Amino acid sequence: MRIYWVVFALTFAGCHGVIRDSATYNAEVGFMSAAALQGAESLMALVARGCKCVDGKFIDPVCESAAKRALVVRARVPWHKAMMLYNARLADDRPAVDPPTVPSPSTLCP
């Protein structure tokens, strides 16, 4: 019976959570969110300036991919930021269970 306690003790002896400073974590989440959103806005500006559409669809698949990436970031990063802060117990309000839907890339057709 003692061997079970020894195995149990050794198994969990090194297991401990990493404790992060909440202000530092909050700042890191804010920075990553802002960086992603600013990048998405720049990408959307490039799509508007350099991509062409015919019948509401991008001609170039690279433009469609860029538009989709920008829209995913713009739609979902705020939700992920809120969920990260909620999961870290730095926010009281839980975000919606499902992340927001992402608009069609064609919504960015100039």
C-alpha cells in the first residue's frame, strides 16, 4: 500500500501551476489583441486599395484570402481576448459560448 502513496506523491510533487502577475498578463493580452487588430485593419486597407472584384467576388485568390484573414481577426480577436481574460479570472462577464460569425470576404469587395 505504501508504494501507491510513493507513486502518488512523486507524480504530483512537481506539478504546480504557474502564477502570473495579473497586470502583466492583462497587458500581454491587450498588446496581442491590439497588434492583431491593427494588422487586420492594415490588411483591409491594402485589400481595398489593390484588389478587384467582379460580380461581388475577388478575382485574385490572394486577395480573397487576405480579406478572409482580416475579417476573421476583426470578428474574433475581441471575443478571444474577452475569453482569455475571463478564463484567467480577470473579467467577471463570460463571453458568449460561440465566437462571433465571420462575414464573407466579399463584404470587402471595393
